[in-house]
Amino acid sequence: MPNRSNKLRLDLIETGGIALFASLCSLCAGLYAWSAAVSAVRAPSESAWLEKAYGPSHYSRDVEEWVIRDFFKDQRDGLFVDVGAGDYRLDSNTFYLEERLGWHGIAVDPLRELEADYRKYRPHTRFFALFVSDVSGSQAEVFVSDRFSQRSSANRESAGLQGGKIAEISVPTVTLTDLLNLHGISHIDLLSIDIELSEPKALKGLDIDRFRPRLVCIEAHQQVRQQILDYFAKHGYVLIGKYLRADALNLYFTPLS
């Protein structure tokens, strides 16, 4: 017959061991979390080198302005085409170029109410209230949240991320090739495209082999990223690797030759 005192002793040891093991696990988890936090504080940001060179502030939503300035080395008097331009200054990839470096160009956005500020504050930018697509002369349905009325999207779900009431408006479409031809533009230094999942359609309507932008900054959500990569590979553009980890959302392309 088993000794009851021995069994009790073993139960106590087993219980104590489990408690000790749990405490050690908790301690390890705490040490891991602390270590991760310390590493995060100590680890330099992937864009720190850009901020050091061009910061600390910027007009663009994230680091786009710094990347563009780095690529062109603050070159003066360039020409940009800004598709999905939004507000003349807020979250703008091109405001600094015009304001500080003497660039000029075209801004395209579906929201006509943005035009007055472009006329007032961006005298070297021609603004067009159009939706850039793969066909001209049609109509696109665009969605706008009343919580962020300076941004629009052809994707209702994207517009809904802002919350609030969603309004639907109809906007004339244009291809980039037609727009550039109409206004006598034969070359582009910077092409910036941010139109919430409609980027592949905009690219289909661009004769990129003729206009050959020196730098393309393009928003590339997961749903359309492969289409964008395939398009630029087909047309002899390369992805600029040094900007990949500094900007997780946009891709930057330049001609291979």
C-alpha cells in the first residue's frame, strides 16, 4: 500500500514544480518583451538616413518627399505629373518640389473643389478634375467620405476606411497619354500615382515607353502590387531597392537604361 505521506510530498513537489515553471515562463516572457522594447528603441528607423538628410519635417503623408528629393538630389526646375494629387499641400508629394525647388507640372484629382487652392497656392501646377484610367471620355464612379473630403477612391471599401457618410460622384475619365498629349508634355521627371487600387488601369493608359519618367512613385497595395511589378518589368524599369524598407506602401521605379 503506498505511503500516504510520500504521496502528499510528491504532490507538493509536483505542484511546486508547476508553479515554478509557470513563474519562469512568465519571467522569460517579461524579459523577452523588455528586450524587444529596448531593441525597438535602440534600433534605427529604416528611414532614419532619409530624415537625417532631408528632415525632420515633410509635406507628404509619409517619407515620399524625402525619397523623391534623395533620388533627384534636390534638382531644380523639374516636371512632375501627380495623379491622385489630393490637397495642394496636405499629404502632397509635389508641394515641396514646386515651392522650394521651382518645379512645375500637372495635378490630377477627381475632386473639383480642390482646384481653387491649386490656382491660389500652386501657380506652376495645372490642376485637372479628372479620373485617370485606361480609357478617355467615359465616367468613373468615385467615393468620398465626409470625414476626409479631400481624398477620394474608386473603391468604396477604401473610402469607407475613413468612416462617416460615403458620397458617390461621377467623374470624367482620361488616359495619361491623352492628357499629356493635349498639354504638350513630352517628358516627365517624376510620375506620382496614388489612386487607391486603380493604379493598374492608370498604367494601361500610359505610353510609358514614349514619356519615360525618370522616377515613378506609385502606391502598391497588396491586391495590385504584382500587376504593378509586372508592368514595370515589361517596360524596362527596375525597382529601386534602397527605398523598399524605408517605405512599405509605395514602390519606386526608374528606367534600366
